[in-house]
Amino acid sequence: MGFNEGDMKAFCRRMITPGGTMPGRGAAAGRANRGIQVSFVAEINLRKACFYRNYMNRIQRPFVAATATLA
């Protein structure tokens, strides 16, 4: 099962803003969960890797993760 470009955009958005709260310590209340920083370049690279995986599936070739490099 492959992801499409919209799925990868939603995946990156979920990493950046997952929602919910993180537990606080002592008298401090919980704080908002800010997620992790995902740069625009990293998001583009994830989308390219997704496209490459779907392309390899479409042409019926095995996907080897070692070949999915930026070079």
C-alpha cells in the first residue's frame, strides 16, 4: 500500500502539530505538544521518496531502500 502526495503532506503536518498536551511537573500544568521541527526541504525529500517508491511499484520493479538516495 503506497501513500500519495496528499498523504505525505498530512503526515508532515501531523509531525509538526500532533495536538494534545505534554505532562507538566509539580504544580505546572500540562503544555501544548509542539511536535518536532520538519523543514520544507525534509518534507520535499519525503515526498520525492514516496513518489519514487510508487513509481517502482508501478513499473513492477522491487523497491530497494539503498537506491532511494538523493544522489
